[in-house]
Amino acid sequence: MRFTSEQHLDDGVLERGFTLGEIPGILWTPVSASAPVPLILLGHPPLGLRRMYPRLVARARRAVADGFAAATIELPGSGDRPRWAAIEEARANLRRAIEAGEPVGDEIVDALVLPLVDRAVPEWQDALDALLALPGIGGPVGYSGGVISIGVRLAAVEPRIAAAGLFAGSFVPRAVFEEARRVTIPLHVLLQWDDEGNDRQASLDLFDAFGSEEKSLDANMGGHTGVPEYAGDAAARFFTRHLK
């Protein structure tokens, strides 16, 4: 891991950009802490870190205020990373189906999501190796955000993830439902009830599939971008309960 930038935000947060090989990322930590702090990995959709930065930094500020470090990395094929022809083709096929009013079939969803999960999860694990080796950061570790299929895979295969807050609202391959049955860590799932791009029933079915004994569903009225501020408060309490 190589740090490439550093700035002090106005609320006691140190923000550092880094690269892990070809992968850019951002780490937010308390300016001063008396002991190593737990870590929350901030997931996000594949729209690029620059575009997602306002939302990511808001989530990171809240995490640091609650006594955590927070970090994120650029997903494959997005932002400043090299283009990924297969994923771009899958996105184009998805757009065509939606614009034509056609159902989005399993073939399109699998081509769009599964290669991304297969590549992104090992990268998140490599980032976790590097982050936990830094002074001032310790366990346990949480994962927060989307793409939800990435979160499901990480929760299923990465034993250092102790709790996960997942954002419903993206297409989920059928194979991921089977992986969800292997997830046993505490979960907090956020669902926007009127999300125009989300299959509500599929989100409910995925929640039902999780094997966790402790799982909560926070469903709020409104569309994809209408998440109420108090939903963030509920997620923050969840991570405080399980990571501190």
C-alpha cells in the first residue's frame, strides 16, 4: 500500500488516498486515538470514487465520529481503472432491456454481476490485509454498502468480517441466493420500499435466504435516493453494537 495524498478534514478526520497495486482507495481515520480502532469497509456501486465521493465521505465522517476507521477502494472497470469490455457490454445489454420494457433475464444479471463479484472480493481481501497491518487500525471489521452481491460474498468467505450492513437495490444473481445461506454473521439490511430500479420481492427473498441468526431489515418508504437520515442512525447503532 502506498499513500498518495493526505488532508485533514474539519471534524478531526484524517483522509488519505492510497494505491494498492493498480487499485486506488481512500482511508479515513481519527486524527487522534488512544488505541487501535475497528474498521468499516465502505462498499459502493461501480460509478467511480470521484462520483461517489460526496456520499462516501459523509459515511466515513459518521464512522470516524463513532470511533471507527473507514476505507474504500475503486471497483474493477470503474473510475480511473482500466475499462472492462465484458462488463460494459453487460451494462449496455441491461440498458437496452430496460429501455425496451423487457424483463431483465438471468443471463444479463449473471454477466453483469458475477464477474464483478469474482474480481472485486479478492481485491477487498487484499485491501483488508494492508489496512489491518497499519498502526492505529485493528479489528473487528465491518462491511457497509453495495453492490449487495459483493457484500454477500465477502460475508460468506472472509472470516475477519464480523458484521455487515447491506444496501438492497441492485440485481442479484440466483447463485448469490445460495451463497447467502452460508452467511452467519449479524446483518443489517437497508431497503427502500419504492426503489424504482429494485425488485422488492427479490430483496425480501434474499433477506429470507441469509443464514444469520441475527438479521434486521430496515425498510423505508421512498425511492433509491430517498434514504432518510435516521436510517443512517440505525446502521451506526448496529455497527457500534457489533464492532465495539
